[in-house]
Amino acid sequence: MKSILIIIPACNEEKNIRPVYDALKEVSAPFSGTYSFQILFVNDGSTDDTIGEIMKLATVDTAVRYIDFSRNFGKEVATTAGINASTADACIMIDADLQHPVGLIPEFIRRWESGFDVVIGVRNKNRSEGLIKKMGSKLFYHIINRIAEVHVVPNATDFRLIDKAVVNEFNRFTEKSRMTRALIDWLGFRRDFIHFDANERLFGTASYSFIRLFRLAIDSFISLSLMPLKLAGFLGIFITLFAGASGLYIFLGKYFFRSEFASTFSDSENLAILLLFLVGILLMSIGLLAIYVANIHKEVIGRPMYVVRRRNVE
Ligand code: UDP
Ligand code: MG
């Protein structure tokens, strides 16, 4: 019998624990002969009684497992802890607030059984999202898909199923600032997508503020791209070329071709161009340093060099 682990990160979700548990039990019941299900709650430093609700379930149902964090580490880390703990044939990650339709789980499993290693829930729309969050997320996907080494599918959520093979590879990531779904995307594997309409949150309020999402976006840019680091270098090249060409034009114009226009530049203007030229060189040097730092960064995060989907040699 294949085993499936359902991972639920939960922060201040005391009222949602029971409903999400009931909903999961209901969808998994018809499969009880085919799969063994376990539900793993990761309590991410809740300040309410989320852990109490989880423990209550755990005492009556041995399929309920939990990891209780010492404090809040964020959803990305909570999900990671769940994946790290998995020994199942597949994991399914789902939010505690029932925004992800639990009823789709059989479809996730069907796609997995048909040969996909990663099945990703893609959100059609989110009615409860404000304009700023919406525009922010649009901008985020636009930038990240320009500069990152992987394609990040817009509106792809954390509601996803991953095969054991993906779990094993995922466990090799060592970066501390991470965006779990982007790392899963980075891994590749055979992926399929399921579109869904997000529900309204059952109880409580979303804990991701705009600032927190912004920080997560910066973390993903840095984790998936070296572009920000190299920006100074590119700026330097641009400024040096511009200032160099202007300087040369003025110098040659003034002293060799006696051009009217070149002579109209005052001393301080010439000085400004000279300074600009030097700033350009400085920025280029920083860019050069950045290339070294980038290489050190790559080594330090120790990301796996490649990822194997299947192999028949050890
Ligand atoms: N969550 C978490 N740690 C946090 C914030 C959120 O584990 O620091 C969980 C939360 O309990 C929920 C999921 O992550 O199960 C999604 O969070 P939320 O609903 O606040 O975000 P959104 O719906 O805006 O994605
Ligand atoms: Mg939510």
C-alpha cells in the first residue's frame, strides 16, 4: 500500500485545524484501502491554541502527526520541515485555512499515478486579494522570470503534490532563506498543473502582510538569480562608456578640431564628466568583485549540481 503524507503549515489557525482535518478525512476515506494517509501539522510558532487543537486530534487519531516549532519561522521553513520529515511515497502540501480545495486531492493523486512527479495547484483568482497584492505579485513574476534561472509559473501555489524522488532531492537544499515552491520548480521533474479557484479563508486573517511578501520576493530573487549582484557592474560599464565617450569628444573637440560646441563646456562640467568616468570604473570594479562573491555564494549555499529523476545505478 502506498503512503501519502499531507503537510499542513499552521500559524494561528486554532479554528481551522478541526475543519481542515475533517475535510481531509472525508476525501481520503474512499481511498483507505488503496493508500495510507498521514496528516502532518507543522505548528509555526502560533500564539493561539493551534497546538492544543492538533494534540487533541493526535490523541484520538494515530494518523495525525505534528512538528511544533519553538517560534515562528515562516511558512517556507514550516513546509520544508514537513517535507524533511516525510518518508511517504508522496507528500501533499496544503494550507490550513481551507483556501486550497481539499476535494482536488484525488485528482492530484490521479495525476501522480499517471506518471507526474510534481502536481502543482494553480490559482485562477483570489477574490479576497487587494489591488496592491495583486499588482505586486504580477510584478514579482515578471521580474523573476526575466532574471531567474528557472521559469516560475505565475499563480502556482504551494498546494502541490511531490513524489518521494522529489522529496529526496529537495532535502539536499541547504539555503536558509528560501521559497519552497521556487526550489521545487528549480528541481524540474515531470510536472503537471491543476487549476483551481481559491476559497475564502475559513477563520482568522492571512498572516502574510505586503512587507513580508516583499521580503519573500527579495529572498527569491537572491536565491534564484545573481542578477542583483551584477547590477552594479552593468551600471558601471554603461556609465564608463557614456562618460568616456563624452570626455573623449570634448577633449578632441577642444584641442584638435577646435569645435565650437566642445569648447562651450566649462571646467566644472569637464570635471563632472571625469568624475562620472571614475564612478563608472569604481562600479565596474564592484561588479568584478560581485562575480567572485557570486561564485562564493554558489559554493556556500551548496546547492546540488544536478538532479536525477531516476537511476538504475547507485
Ligand atoms: N503560515 C505559517 N507560518 C506563517 C504564516 C503562515 O505556517 O508564518 C501558514 C498558515 O497557517 C496557512 C498558510 O501558511 O496554513 C498560508 O498562510 P496565509 O493564509 O496567511 O497566507 P495566504 O493565504 O495569503 O497565502
Ligand atoms: Mg490563506
